[in-house]
Amino acid sequence: MDNFRHNYNSIRLIFLVGQTNDLNLTSAIENENEHYGDIVQGNFVDSYRNMTYKHIMGLKWVSYFCPNVPYIFKADDDIFVDLFQLIYYLKGSFGGSPHNLIACYLNKGAWAKRSYRNKWRVSYKEYSNNYYPQYCSGWVIIMSRDVAAHLYSISRNRTYFWIDDVFVSGILAQDLNIDHKDMTDRISVDISHVNNWLESDHLTLPPMFGSPNIDTEIIKKLWNKTVQYYHVKLNYTLE
């Protein structure tokens, strides 16, 4: 249990945000940071087309302020993560000081969307090839510190591309000759798997990751049952 507590306390959580014209939201962000010191805010508008700025900002912050961490974990805000289980998975799979590591739900053979009706449409001027290099879905990306530093460094000399997952974990990773570790089988993409675990009367190991694009209430339910699991099975109280 001491080892579990040490691992729990060694996690640093930050939220990456941009700028907003909403004064109430700005005030809420400032209050959050004043109380918890967990906000990293860039000088760009927080919008879908600016996600690459946010992603690179995160890599820059980690490179400057967390140069000795073994792992960097990036997740979207609409996915559940059992960080406590994740720690043991990472150490068991990759050791305490990995190098050249980027692990994720891996997309292979994805083509550039050209239809004007598609949310992810890109023009030939923005991206001339028909297919993207293999890249990580942004729900969950795990990387070693050297990869984070190298991705940030090389990004400064590359033309901006607005689909951040493709740009950072695809184009830049390809330039660095990084081989992705496919964690597709560890990430629950089917919401039915999440619901089945929530509805079960048995207290079993939580899913390490929840389905992407789930609403806040389901994430809260996942967290509450996860807390119950660790309290009952491991006699550990999460605060």
C-alpha cells in the first residue's frame, strides 16, 4: 500500500486551455488556477482549429518544467482514465525509464478527407498527400519524456497543420522515425463495455480507460465506482 500511495502522490495533473471572450469562464479558470495551480493557458483562442497550438503548448510546458518525468500522459476531457491502474500498467509494460515511446489507440491507413461536408476536411494546399501517416487518436496518448522534447523541438520548424493528432503523433513522429506502440486493445471504444461494468453488481477491476465522447455524468459514475473498488478491494481511500 505504501508503494500505491507513493505512485498516487507522484502524479502531476494540468489542464491545457486557450483564451476565451467569455468573462464568466475566464473568471472560473482564474479561480481554478488560484486554488489548484493546475492551469496552463496559451495566448491563442481556444477553438477546434487551434488544437495543434494547445498540443504543442503542452509538449513545451512538459519539456521545460518536467524534464525528468518518465511518462507524459495526454487525454481528452471527455474520456475516463483510471490513473492508478495506468501507473502499474506502464511500469509493467515499459519499465521505469522508457525511451522512444509513444503509445495510443493507433490509426493506420487513414485518408485525408476532402468533402466540404466533412468536419475534418483538408485542402490539398493544407495537406497534399492522400493518406496520413499512422497516428494516435487524441483520446489517450502516452509518451516518454525524450519523445515529448523531440516532438516539441521539431514542431518549431514545421508548417502548422490544424488536425493536432495527425500533426503531432503522425507527421512529426514519422519525421523522428518513432515506432508507435499500439494500445488499441487496452482502450474501451464500445460504450456498452463501460455500461456493463457500471451496471454490474460485482465489484471488479475498473476499465483502465472509458469510451471517448462520454458525458460528464457517466464519467462521475465511473469515478465513484472506481473509488469504491479501491477502497473495498485494496483498503485504500482516494481523496
